[in-house]
Amino acid sequence: MANDESKTPPALATWAEVDPTRFPFDPIEVPALVRSVAPAVGQSDLWVWTEAISAVLSDRFGPWAYRWYWAPGECEQWDWITSFPPPVEAPARAVDSLLAWRRWLVGIAERFDRFLPLLDPAEAAGPGDLTATWESAIADLIRVTVAPIADDDSWQGWCRRVLQ
């Protein structure tokens, strides 16, 4: 996504938009990309800075990087009013947040890779076997999704997001 403000940020509604196997990623590049954006001067510039970082990262790495602050547990760190880091610390936190988001997506991808072959109806011993596998897959995804969430109000959104 270019810095064209007429574009809508990606909603990230499908796995194809965040699947780490579809988007090459070199974490070595991230600090320089983040530093390429002028830091926020004051509290009022924080959202503009965040959107600029999002555009640069998604231009380089794909739409998944636009939501670099979405990893479970990271959202609480980026409260725009109460806990946003001072401008000098924000770039390092942005890098850490993108890496946490990528790690989380890779972990979800690994779970998909483990469960999807088991969900093939042709491979199932019977309908009960397939149902049990679906139940196990969903329980595992929900467990790994909810575990790091500190905000009691956000877990439902995370569960919906991962099950989409």
C-alpha cells in the first residue's frame, strides 16, 4: 500500500492476506524501514506516525504487516492515549511489535499445517473422527489465541479473527 491516502487499509479478513508462507520476510530490514519514517513529534502525531509505519511495512512485506501492532498482547501496549511510548522508544517498540505479530502468524500457520491434513474427509476413519479433529483444531486455535490476551474485553474479537 503506497502512501496514497485514498486507499483503504487492508481489513485482513482472510488467511490469504496474512499467511506468512505467501509473503517473504526478512526481519533484518525492519529497523531501517521503521527509522525511514519521521518520528512523531507529539501525542497528536502518533496516529499519523503509526499509519505511515503501516504503509511502509505493508509496501515492503505485504498486507499482513499493515497491522503490525495486532499481535495478541501487543494491542494493550499501543494504547494511543495512556501508554504510547515516548518518540525515542517508539521505533524499537514498532519493530518488536511487527516481529511479535509475524511470530504469532507463523505459529498459527504451523497449527493449520498440522491440522488441515487431518481434516480431509477422505482421510478420516469416519464422521466421528472428523468431528473430533475439528473440535481439537478449534480448541487448540482458541487456546493459543486467548492465552496471551491481557484485556478481558478483546478476547472475543481475537477468537473471531483467528477462526475466520
